Amino acid sequence: MDSRPASDPAMRNLERMIRFEFEKILLIVTVVCLMLEIAIAIYYYEIKDLGQPLLSYIAFRILVPLVVNVILYIVTRFSNRSDTSTDSTKNRVVSFAGLIMTGVIALAHSFFIPLWILPLFTVVICTIFHDNFILMIQAGLSFVFVLYAGIIHIYDYPTERGFTILCIIISEILTLGISFLAYRLELFNIKSLIIRERNFASANKFDKGFETDSVTGVYSKRYLTEAAEEILSATNELDPCGVALLDIDDFKKINDELGNDNGDDVLRTFGSVLQGYIDEDTIIGRYGGDTFVIIFENGVREENLDALNRIRKEFARKKYSFTKEPVTISGGYSWFDVTMDLKGALDEVEEALSKAKKSGKNRIMASGESEE
């Protein structure tokens, strides 16, 4: 069971960004390790100190790590883009991929004793996901990696058995100590998050579920309205703001002909797409029914429109079990550099949305843009 407190959409998007950064790191490490392993092999071959037959060295020290790293990268890339996996599952896939990659590096280069504890860096880094299950499993695997690396070292250097055993004992103590410290720090972080959430809820008199919409996972109308009013009231030429209004095309028809449950499935799917675009400068909330509002704080018009069209295209690619027809959205957008209230901003944006609907749907139109 996940022990961390419920996170808001911005936190989920942050974790998503971290997962994709992990994916890039896995690819970079794969390439860098291959180059270093080849260079090390050439060096030891030249000085005639490979310690084992050349083909055996290439197979164990170069090809096995390469194959494992490539598989880990592919699995991570697939997981990050899966529409069926939960955020928790994706976090765990990324975390274990990082641990296994560092573990394989430690095993393949067990002759370099400091690398034995390389997996511990992954253990510490993955505390960012606030998942105690990840920490406990990673700690156990790190212990195994260190032990196995030591056994390989004994096999490679039998004359150094006593020294190797001492290194194994010290490394395992470090593994247990750092893993325990990471676990305790994670418990402290979780408690801190809970305290901050409670204080925030108390200070703002939030009701349970106030921050997010229960169906779509984006911000609720109440939270959206308060945040938008605050941002729009401070809008000026130096701090402009973009506002978008998105509406699912023919949503009433989906509800009437296919049922409300399937309609909710469409809403949840759209919500999952929108969650990927929430960050510190972008607030997305369900305004009512199938209508959603996006506030781009300090937005650049062209970048905002590009993001809206990416949302539109990503949602249109989603598949459903109850229909073969794609479900699309239409949207209106306006850019403001003067103080506004939310109602006035939405009145202007709604005109652009209406034009998008009349012009064939499945498109985003900005205020002042022609229907042609």
C-alpha cells in the first residue's frame, strides 16, 4: 500500500517529469557505459591485464551490461507512455530500472570495489517518489548486488580473499546503514508533507476533496475559480495571462447514446491527458460538465496555443472499448495583458470556442481569429 499522502495534479506532473528525466538518464548511461567499457577493455588488453580470456571479458563486461541496459531503457520508455499503468506503477518501474542498471554496472566491474555501492545512489534518489515499497525492495536488492559483486571479486582475485571479505562486510554495513537512513528520512518527509497539507487545508478551510475533481483528477471548479481570480487580478503588460476554455465535442450524444458510465470514462481519459500539462505556471480545472478551463500564468501566446493543440491531438488519439470513433475536443483561447475577472475573461474565450465549434470542431481558435 502506498503510504504517501495524496498528491495534487501539480505533484503528479512533477513525478511524470522526473520519470521522463530518468528515462533520458538511462539512455545516456547506456551509451556512456558502452564507450567506457570498450575503452577499458582496450586499455587492459594492451597492457595484457584483462584477467580472463578476451571473448569472456567482452561477453561479461560489455555485452551483458549493454543488453540489460537496452532492455531496461525499452521497458522504462514503454511504461512512461502507457495509458493503463498507474503513476505508482510507473514510479516503481523507473526506480527498479535505475537500481538494476547500477547493480549490473557494479557486477560487471566488480574489480573496482567502490562501484559495489553504486546502487545505493539510486535508493537515495528514488526517495523523491515517496514510496516505502520501492525503498524496502531496493535496499534488499542492493544488499544482494554487493554480496554478489564480492563473490565475483573473490573468484577473480582468489589471493585477496581476506581483503575482499572485509570489503564485503564494510560495504554491506554501508548498504544497511544508508538504506535505513533513506527509509527514516522518507518517513520524515511523508510526515512533513502530511503536516503541510493539513496546515494548508486548515488555513484555507478546505473541505475534503476541495482541491481536485473526483472524476478527472484536475483541479476542482472552486479551486480553479479562486486561483484564476487571483492571477487575473494581477495581470498586466509585464505579467500577461492566457486563458483557454476546452469542451468535449458531442459529449451529450455520448452520454445519451452510450451511457453515463462511458461518458465518465471519456472524462477520466481527458483528465489524465490534462494532468500532464499542469505545472507551477499552468492551472487546469473542470469548470462544469465536460467544460475545462486552463490558466496559463505569464504565458506566451504562441506557446500556449501550441500546448493546447498538443492536448487536442493527444486526446484525439485515445481509444475506447465502447466506440471506434475518435472523441475530440474544441477550444477557445484569449491572451490578456490587463486586469480582468474570470467571468469577463471566459465571456471572451467562449466566443472563440463557439467559432471553433461552428468551424467543424476538433480545433483550437484564438480570440480575433477568423473561422475560415
